[in-house]
Amino acid sequence: MQLVLVHHGSFFAVGVLIWLMRFKAVTASRLAFCLLFLGGGVLQIASSVDVHSAKVGAAMPYAPSILVFLVAIALMAWSLRLDLSWSGWRRIGLMTYPLYLIHDVIGAAMLGAMVRAGLPYLLSMATVGATMIAASWLVATEAEPRIRLLLDHTVFRYRLRAA
């Protein structure tokens, strides 16, 4: 199951349902499914906290991670009401995938090291969160454009151009 990423389905479903409710219609079934999948996301986060706690040998509370998730979902829903003409929104959007990739493994390892070193959990979590956001910004603004340019001049040099 880990290979097919089924455990991420509830997060994806919440995003799809928020989009549908914003651009199509809010219905009782969409609200019910959204709540169901939000619950699935909370359970997945609790499971992930347990796994990471065991890996790093430090007790980590569920509440901060779940709260961050729920606040992020609320911000996501709120963002659909914003004027997206500001060019910075594109950069923020480009940061989401690197953030998704690095926060779970690298962020959890950093968090575990900081907690084991005796730093308070909430301070450690805030520090790791800021570090992961900064790292995803660096990937989106510096690393990805350079890698894309390198690939365009090497691997994709001979790709066919549209007529």
C-alpha cells in the first residue's frame, strides 16, 4: 500500500472537494465527504507522528501537527477567495511540491534531533517549519530553474518543437 500512496488519498480528496465546493456548488454530500476525508487526514497525521516518534525515540504530541494541518486547510479554502493577480502566488504555488517532499523525512529528522537535544517541542516545530519553508523556497527559486535549464541544454536539447 505504501508504494501506491493510498495514505495520501484523503489529503488529495479534501483539496478536490474544496475546489468543487468553491467553483461548482456546496452540497450536503460534498460537505460530508470533506469532513470524512479531513478525519482521514487527521488519522494519517496521528499515525505519522507515532511512526516518527518511534524512529527518533522521542515523544511527540499529536495536537500541533493536526492543528497545522487544519489551519493549512482553512488557509487553502480562504485562498480561493483571493485575487490571485499578485505574481508571488505563483512562487508560493511552486514551493508546495518541494515542501511536500522534504517536510516529512528531513523535517521529522530535524525535529527528532532537536527534541532529543532537549529543545522544547513547540520551539523545535516552529524552527523546523520555518526551515522547511525556506528550503522549499530555495528549491523552487534557485535549484529547480537551474536544473530545468541544464536539462533543456542537455537531455531535452533534441526534443521536437511543435509546428
